[in-house]
Amino acid sequence: MAKQVDVVVLGATGNFGHIIVENLVKSGVSVLAVGRSEKKLASLQVEFAKLYSNADLQIFSCDVYQEFSILFQLFSPKVLINTIGPFQDCDYQIPVRCIENKVHYIDIADARNYVCGINELNCAAQHSKIAVVVGASSVPVLSSAVLVHFSSMFARFDAVQYGISPGLKTERGLATTQSILSYIGKPFKVWKNKQWMTVYGWQNCHRVDYPGVGKRWMGNCDIPDLTLFPEYFQINNLSFSAGIDNVFLHVGLWLFSWLVRCGLIRNFDRWAKPMLKISKWFDRFGSDVGVMHVKMQGENFQGNTLKKSWYIIARKGHGLQIPCVPAIVLAKKILAKQLKFTGAAAAVGLISLEEYLEALHEFEISTMID
């Protein structure tokens, strides 16, 4: 008979998986941590057993894509959280298996086509009466929560510009590096003046001034929001950018983007491991401060021009907590039977800004409005 467990976390020993497992275990949720390395999983189990006397943590080592069917034969979870990236080339085999087994599914995908195409599973998920929620991360969850929060002030959004720049000293993994390298120099569509226009990854470099932090270089970044938000929020102009907390590394990627755009190199995906290693040589020249901004312009309900800027600033390397919040909050909502949604959709409008920030209250993370 399959063992009962509240939540399964795939990729439990990765940067994001580790944080999600710890938060759930600390909250008294029974967790099955899944990963490839039995040694790392055992270390994780020992670590949390020492930290939390009530830890209910089991471990299971396997190659998820080869042995996923065994997982549901041995364990019976209520929720599965998938943190195994990058998602750019992923199909829907894991959420499909979850639907078949009536297990709620959450992932932290940032791949635009993957997140925006999940509606094809909507009918199947509704029939199984479960939630399949993809993209449960900073974008589109926090970004949409900010826009929903400020929608009470804006009658119309003429332009929304936002972006993220992690601190260089914050831990980063191979999957994150592969995700960034997948789009540099590649064309993708953005919504400008109520029509689709082509831009190129990591180009259109500019600087954003963050209060109390300073200026960061930013460049075009391809995310699901660019497809989801124009219709959802009736925005006329939408752009998103990302940056690296080091001028040399940021400009280096910008130069590489031109090699891809000009066709001299097809892509840099296969160079992810050495480039991640090289980037870590520069950690001492960066900071542990991660930042995000959302700049909104439009009209208020009196017909006057309105501008608002919202910032979130994470210090002491706590920036990694921010993208993990949605999966944690959604899993807890499902377990408490507080999530009314069934079906398959991107994680837009499922968590309020107040809920999001409450989940971050114990960390060195603050927000500002200008």
C-alpha cells in the first residue's frame, strides 16, 4: 500500500527545492524529498531533523523522468511541487501523471511557451478536480500580485516596465544559468503600442536606479508575463528586463547576445556549466542584495496621469526566498482546502500581494513605493 504524504518536492536538493522543503517541514507538513543524489537527500534529512524536532521528512532517490511511475506506486501525495528546471524544453508528462493520479501539481517554471500552453490540460484537470498551477514563482505571481494591488488606483495601465536583478553573491544553479542562456540574442515578442513587436534577449541595455542600492544594468528577458499580462490587465505597453549585479558579466552577456543574433553562434546552452563556474569567480565583486522593480504609468479614475514605482529589496542573500513563496503558499492553501481553483493555468491572481509579503516577513526583505 502506498505511503501517505502531504507534499512531494521534486529537485529537493537544489537551491529552490531546499528552501521549499525547509519551509514546509518547519510548518509541520509531511514532505517527501525527491532527487537524484541519495547522499544529498540523506544530508538534507539529517539537517532538518536537527533543526526541527517535528520534522516529518522522507527521502526518495530516482531519475524522475525515467522512474516517475514508481513514485506514485510507493507514495500517495496530495500535492506535488516540481522545481526541476530548466523548463524551456519540458513537456507536460509530469503534470499529466499528476492529473491521472488526482494529485495537485505546482511548478516554478519561467519558460514562456511551457507556462502559456498549460491550458491544454485544463479540461482534464477539472475532470480530476485538481489544480495544475505552473509558473509559481516571482514572475508571474509576484508581478501580477503587484499589478492587482495597484489596479484600485489605475483606471488604465498605459505602460508597465519591470525587472529583476539578483545579488551576485546569492546562490545560483545550473538550471537558472541554462534558462538565461536559452534566450540571449534570440528574438521574442513584446507588447508595445497595442501591437506585437520583436526584441532580442539581453539587448536594449539600460540602467535602473534602486533606492538605497544604486543602479543596476538590465536587458530584455523573455518570460510568460509578456504573453499573459497584456490581455489580463489591459496594458498598452509591457516590458520586462533582468540584470546581473556586475557590469563586466552583464556587458559580457550582452556581447554574447550579438553573436547569437548575428548567427555566428546558435546558442550558449551547452556552455552553461563553464559559464556558471566563471561567473562565480566574480562573486566577491558583487553584493548579496537582490532587487525587483515595477514601474507603472497610466490614468487614475479622475482621468489624470498617474505614475507609481514599486520596489522589493532583499538583503543578506535572502533574495532566493522570493521565488519560492508561491509554491509554498499554494501548497499550504491546497492542504487547508482554501484554494478553490481547479483546472490548469498559469499562476496569475492566485496569491495577493499581502499574502506574498506576509510569507517573507522573517527575512531581510523590504518594499518601497515611489
